Amino acid sequence: MPKPGPVLFVAVLALEVGPTAGPMPQTGHPTAAPAEYRLHLQTIDRADLPVPVLNLAMLDVRRIWAPYRIAVAWSSKAPDDDARDILVRVVFQQTPRTADEPARLAWIPFLDGDVPRDVVYAAPGRALQVMNQRRRLIEKPRLLQEAIVGQAIGRSVAHEIGHFLTASAAHAETGLMRAVFSQAELAAPGLSAFTLTIEEVQRIRERLRSSVEAGRR
């Protein structure tokens, strides 16, 4: 894993909204249905992030959002210009955690307290620090380090994407939109701790529907 430093890993997300294909699942992670929306991640690596870590992080973002009919794809190329696209920047930066700072692995700025900006920040170096506290990753094989850190990054980014899609700074008591995840949940192979509530799904659907209508004007 690279050492923390003043380098950035930048990804640009484009949420491409497509035609309605049926209701989105209300909660949980049911059998995947055809995607109704497509989330495209354009990745620009300026932090020398190991490719396996990047891919594992993005795979977890994909796994979390797929049950809600949002397909996630990523590449180094920008998506085609489309008025329907919702563009978001995701900045991965190697920012070490200070002693008096919460263990935030990812975050999204808000304007006026409740309007999310179109940029998400994540700190892979912090993910390694946090997951190493109890699991002693530095003593584990490299592949296991990459898998656990990749999952922690991906699940944290998926949470921040949830703030953007719900257009809300609010946190839930359970599921993906909780304020805090345990190390065990970030490292677990399953995703039962990263689901959405019925209300969150409805809020996202309403926002995406509005985006579709705005793009057609």
C-alpha cells in the first residue's frame, strides 16, 4: 500500500438515467433485476493506487447499488456527453488521520447544511490505518490487505454516493446510510449491513425521476 502523501486519486462519476423499467427494490439485497439507471465512474489515478484495490473498491460500490437497479461501471475514459447525465467528482487523497479527528474514510461536503456538493472525498491511507488497528493488516499477506482496504473504501464511497442520491445529509439508524460502520462490517464478505430503507429508496427514485424530466427539457 502506498504511504500517505499529498497526492490525489480523482474519479468522476456520471449518473446516466435511462427509461423506466419497473419498480426499484424497497430494501435489502434481493435478486438483481435489469438496471434502470447507470452510474459511470471515470477514474484518473494520481495516487499510484494499486489496481486491485481500485477494482475491489469499485466492485463493492457496484454490488451495493445493483439491487436498487443502479448499474455501476468505471473506466479511464469520460462518458459520452449526455444532457441526462448527473456528474459527480470522487477524489481519493492520501490524507493521514490526526489524533483528534474522526475516522472518516470518505466524506461529501454540503452547501447550506443540507445540499450535497457534486464531489466525494475518500482517503485510502486512512482505510489502511483504521483496518490495521485491530486486524493487524500489516502482518497479513498483501492480497488480503488489498481486499480488506478495497472493501472499506468501496463501502465508504457507496455511503457518500447515498448522500448525493438522496440529496440529504441525514443518517439512518440501520443500513448503508448509518453514520458509523464497524471494522467487522467493512471487512465482511457479505453486504447485509449495507442496505437502504424503503424511505431512502423512494427518495432516490424521486430525485432520479426529476433528473430524467429535467434532461428531456
